[in-house]
Amino acid sequence: MDKQAAEPQERRIDHFFSFPGARADRWRELHAAAREWEQGRGDATQMRALLEGIEAYEGFFAYPGGQLLASLRQRIDAGQAGAAATLAQRLSESILTRSYKSDAEDWDSGEILSDPPPGLNTPTLSRDQHHRPYFEMLVVAPGAVSRGRNIIEQMRRLRRSEDAFTYEAVPVGSFEDAIIAIILNPAIAAVTIYEGFAHDSTAPVPVLRDFLASAKLDAAHIAGDDLPLSLADALKRIRPELDIYLLSDRHVERLAGDLRASSVRRVLYSVEELLELHLCVLEGIDDRFRTPFFDNLKKYAMRPISTFHALPIARGKSVFKSDWIRDMGEFYGLNIFLAESSATTGGLDSLLEPTGNIKLAQEMAARAFGADHVFFVTNGTSTSNKMVHQALVAPGDIVLLDRNCHKSHHYGLVLAGGQPLYIDAFPMTEYSMYGAVPLSAIKQALLELKAEGRLDRAKMVDLTNCTFDGHIYNTRRVMEECLAIKPDLIFLWDEAWFGFARWSPFLRPRTAMGAADAISAWMRDPASVEAYEAQQKELGKKPSIEKLLETRLIPDPRQIRLRVYQTNSTHKSMSALRQGSMLLVRDVDFASVEAQFHEAVFTHASTSPNQQLIASLDVARRQMELEGYGLVANAIEIALDIRKEVNAHPIISKYFRVLGVPEMIPAKYRSAGFVDFLTPGADWEDQVRSMHEDEFCLDPTRMTLVCGTAGFDGTQFKKLMADDYDIQFNKTSRNSVLLQSNINNTRSDVANLIRVLLEISRKIETDLAKGGENAAATFAARVKSLMTDVPDLPNFSHFHEAYRWDAGKTTPEGDMRSAFYSAYYAEGCEYLPLDSPDVDTRLKSGPEMISANFVIPYPPGFPIMVPGQVISKETIDFMRKLDVKEIHGFERAKGLKLIRPDHAKDHIRK
Ligand SMILES: *Cc1c(COP(=O)(O)O)cnc(C)c1O
């Protein structure tokens, strides 16, 4: 794509930022050079240099493997330009299309190798293996370089025709190489570790080595004996889904008893049959491949069944026999009707009381996502959130939450009767959006509740991670500091967009479950109690609120009750059908609320949940466990590509820009000094440090594209792109649109986007050139209005006194439910048109205007008024400036719906 890729730093194998595409690029480059050479340009020296670059990496991949690479080198060395070009093309195409995974011919190097070692039937992927899913197994063994070929052949000889999957071995000889291999090669799904391998790689890997040293995983920190288990542990931390097998020829029993051996799926005595290993490996894959519900649904669909229950569409007869709706059948195909059922027996299960394959599917999802329990939800995360609120929050309980969170949280609180204590996120006024909630504001609210003796009321902290625009919390730090104030606080992390993050080692520590993992490990470490006690001593008896705010608080590991919930819209970031959502539970006290969760399921789940949705949740889990790592890495790389291409393009960047970290996150929240993904010299290590330390970081896959500088408001630009170019965006703001890359994007999508942006930019240039000074002035005025005349964002004002009967003196919570139901009594309500002078009079001299309902403009999509909230001048100003059409809860003709102040106390339910 651009020549940056030619810089030496990106050539080093420990440059992990953009590996999926970098490999493809290297092959494409080699292929192009080979063609040039064939046509008499270029020379063998250049070819050799390119091949050397490739060889540095290819040891981490099974295909094309040593033999094919050797024949390529032979052809180059022999000056056979034509033959080299043919082979380079074959290899590069196979890698780009991934055809080697199913096509035995791609592996064929027969005619070149003069004498294949006797007894080895080299290409062994036979034709009947075409539809067997393919993966690679890393083999870490001493002398892997010299013995590599043997290892590969040894593993191939284990293949049996009845195997459900097929794999190739990737041998490496050191700890460092093993780490690099599982980072670079997403096809690796299993790892076999022999004893006796080295620590250091023979390749130059300075960044990796520094990083391992900081994690105490360098040669100096690990004793030779300890290498295998330390490696298993390290690999699991990077890719927890991998199955790890340990082959040892001594103390197998003792190894198996080591605590860290929990990272290992099976310890085998290495003189035992290798076939045993082979069977274990296949079983391990099958354990991820199995989709209990989906598998049964397929079986169910194939059975001849007469139905005498509701759901006439089941089996499709009412569709396919109809003269009038047959096209629906033709469009969807027969299977979907065969798989429709209202049965919960005969191979299916009940989502409301799962005891069979749904239960199993949920347990497998829990394993995959790092939770203790998972609930499948078929009404979207909107419902998952309401379920959590209902199950955990009782009337009067206080929930601290971001006023900008998704409306399901606000409505969940109305239903549950919990009192919201709204905390404002930091504003990004220039772009008409909010960031995330600063930890200091959360701590302050908790400390104030404590000061008033009302901390026991605070039940839950509820935050959106990441936010719509990509702000990622430091989930671990937030939970630790809050737990230092209240050790049994519950956390609900709405990760509607962020479910995929589990499969990125960069992002995982910032997920709810990743942080819960880290905190659990920290709680088991004896040093943690010491750290806590040392800090207590330092803080003294009665530390002031200021002191507590500026200290990074350490909780008492002995007191913590770790109660973490996560909801995610599986359909937003993984391959689930729309509305497929999961609710993850990691709560040491879950037993005490389990019955409440069942009530919440009964309250919110349909009694006719959709079978296809449940099946797609099951399948989405399978996909992520087997290929999630590579897919997510690809999505991240694509996002970095878009960021780079847009911001560096000489014409596009005049009118458009993807906001980087500095614009999205104020420097005070970036103590680790991370600047941006695109900063020259920025390394993945900087990013890792930022992910670890900074208060907020940015999800690279969520890209705010500023279009105001091109004279478009967000809505207008989104419509233009959809109508004229078939490119769909996510949400909009006054002067930006949000682009998102996900696991289905390819580099062609990037190319298409860039092409379109260039076309639009060129058109602006031509129009400006044609229109002369007038056009330039109009354009500049339009840009100014979009970029600088932006309305101030209204913070949450406060609840009206009437709805604060149960609130603290200094803390801002309110009885939103009573206010919500006040609006049901017409005599207690009034309407005021937004532009009426009465509005201004009341702002000036009262009585206060009390909102009767939620008012949610799209964009920005957060409630600028909630029931019982006193309407401030800022809110009115914002609404009057707002030029969006869609405002939920507001009828322009009637005006603002208000609760009459003299009626405010009428319907309070104590
Ligand atoms: C989309 C979204 C929801 C709701 O999820 P659905 O699956 O659409 O019901 C909840 N929270 C956030 C932050 C969201 O973005």
C-alpha cells in the first residue's frame, strides 16, 4: 500500500502491529519482482534480498514450508527467472487465497527435490481431506531447526482417514520463537512443547526481548527446568484459547501437579505413543468446534416431524404450498423453516430453563469468554442490561452510571426502581460527543456517599466499555479503586461493541473479564496484602477526600467480593444474527442472586425465543475460539490502514481526518505518554504500556472521521455515502461519522473507502476551483459553522427536590421511577413549546421546569433530559441549536412535556 512498509523497523519480526497484511504484502512484492525479473528487468540479487526478508518469517508458518522455499531459492540461484516467477506466483496466490488449506497440489514440490528422503510420502494432504478444517500446531522442541523436517513428517504420518480435522506442524526451537509464532500465525490452534528447548531466538528481536524482560519472562528470570511451564503460561496469557500439550520424559506426575500446569491441557510421557498426542490434539479442537445447540438443531431439522403446535411456518409447508408467499421460501431456502420450531424437547432445549444443549452451549461460551456463567439473550443487549438491573438492583439502591450510556440502562433503572447517580463523562465539545467517565468523578461520588453514611446504598457501577466512539476504560484500575472504597460493589460493564476484544491480547486486559482475571490473580498473591497495608499506613487514620482522590487506591484483597458482569451484543462484533447477545457473569456471590437472575430471565425473555438466534450465538463462539485471534488482528490492522491512508493522503487529508488518540483522549488521561498508533516510531510496546497504565485508551477499530471540514454534517455525509456509494457508516455527530472495522472487513474495503473519499475530495476541489471566491467563502462559512459554532454539551443538571426525598444531601441521585410514572397522570403534566418565551421566563424566575420523560436526540443518542430532571438553560440552548430530526420523547408540535411542580409530589411511591 505505501512505502512505509519498506522501512527496516517493520521488517523486524517482532514488529507486531500489522502482521496479517504485512505477510501478504511481502509475498505480493516478491511475486511482482519475480515477474519483472522474468521480463528482463531487476536481477537475482534483488530477488534474493526479498526472499531473505520472507524467509525470516516463514519458519513460523507451515505453508509453504522449507522445501518449497528451498526450491524457490534454487531457481533464483540458478538464474531461472521464468521458473522462479511461476513458483513465486503459485506460492503467493496460495497464501493470499489460503487455498493450501484444502488443496494438496499447493504443497507439491515433488519435481524439484531430487531425492525425497526414503519412506516419506511427502505431500500428504490427500484429496478426501478437502472439507476438513485445517489448522496448524506449533511444536516447540530442542533443535527444531535441524529436526524440523522430521517433526513435520512424524506428525503427518499420524493422520488417519477418520480424522475430523487436519493439521500441519510448525516446529520452533526457543521460547522467544514460540511467542512470536503464536502472535504472527493465527492458524496455530494447538501447541506441543517438548522439554529441552532454548530461551533465546537466534533472530534479532530487541523489542520482544525488552518486553519479556519487563514481564520477567526473559532468560535471566526463568530457570531451564522451568521453561516449559513458563512458556505454557505465557502462551495462554497471549492466546487463552490455545490447547497446550506438554511432552516430558521425566516426572510427568510432578509436572501435572504444578499449579501452573493448569495452562496445559494434557501432560504426556514423551515415549508414549505419539498417536495419543494426535488424538488429544484433535479432541481439543473438537472441544471448540462442537456447537451443541446448533448441531442438534441441524439434526432436528432433518427429522420427519408432524407438528401439531403453533408456528405454522415450521417445516415450511404454509410457505411453499402457498401461491402468495412462496417467494419468502425461495428467498430463505428450506432449512430455515425446517429449523424453526417451538419445541423444547426432541433434541432442542429451553432457553428459559436450559438443561440440555443450550446449557452446554452456554457453558462453552463461558469458557471461551472467561466467565463463570453465560446467559444467551435473544432480544439484544438492550434486554441483557435490563436483566442485570432487575436481578441485582432493588428499589432504592443507588447505581452510579454514565449519563450517556445506552438507554437500556436508564429504562432498566426505571423498571427496577434503582436510583441513578449520574456522572458526566468528559466532553468533546468540538465534535459534539462525550468521552468516558473519569475515575476521579466515580471515586468522588463514592467518597461523598461514604461521608454521608450512605455507601451501603451504592450497589453497582455501570459503565460502557468501550464507548460508542471507542474510549476504553482501564477496567482493572476502575474496579480496584472502587473496591478500595466499597469492597462488595458490583460492576456492570456494557461491552455491547467490545465483545470481540477478548481475542486481542492488546485489548483483552481492558475488558471486564480480562480485568477480573487480573484482579483474581492479584488477590491470590501474598504481596497484595502487604501493598494494601503499606498504603493504609501511608494514608493514615482519616485521609481527606482530596488525598484519596489523588492516590491510586489499593483495595484490601481479603475483603474484596469480586462481582463482575458484562453484556455484549454478540451480533455487533461477532457472527451472530441481529439481537444475539450474551450476558457474562463472574460473581463470587452469584449463588445468592441466581434465583433473581432466573426471575429476570422469566421477566424479559420471550417464551418463544428464536432458535436461529440461539444457534448463531453458539456458532459465533465456535468461530472466535478457532479463528477469532486472526480475525480481530485483521480488523485492527484494517483500522490502522484506514487511519494511515486517510490522514496521510495529500488530497483526502485536506478535507477529511480520522481522529487520533490526542484528539480523542486528553493528555491528562494518558500518563504513559502514548501519543498515537501512527506516531513515527510508535511501537507495539508503547501501546502495550498505554493499555496497561493509561486511564483511557482508544479502540483503534472505532474511527471518528471528521467530515465537517469537507462541508458535510454527519447525517448528510452518512446519507451521501450510503445512497451514492453503498458504504454504510455507524453513528454520526454534528461534524463527524463513525467508521468501524470488524471481523468481516478486507483490505478491498479499505481500498474502496479511500477511492470514494478521494473522489469526493476531488469533487470539492473542482467545485471550489470552478466557483471562485464566492464558492470558497460559502464553503469556509459552512465549515466554520460545522466545526466551530458547535453547541455546548449540556451536563446533567439535577433531579427536582420532589424526587430527592430519598437522596443524600451532597450526592445527586434521584427517584427517577416516581418521576417517570408521574407522567402517566395527565392532570399533573403540562406542555411548553420549545420556542415559547414562557420557557425563558421560567428559566429566569421559575418555577422550575421538570422533565416528564426521557428526551433522546439522535445523534448524539444520550438522554439530554431524564424524568424528574430540572431543565437547565444549557439543555434548552442545546435543544434549540440542535438540527436533528429524530428526537425520541419530544413532539415538536406540543413542546416539552413537563411535570407541574405543584403535582410533583403527588405520585411518589415510597
Ligand atoms: C447497541 C448497544 C446496546 C443495545 O444492544 P442491542 O443488542 O442493540 O439491543 C447497549 N449498549 C450499548 C453501548 C450499545 O451500543
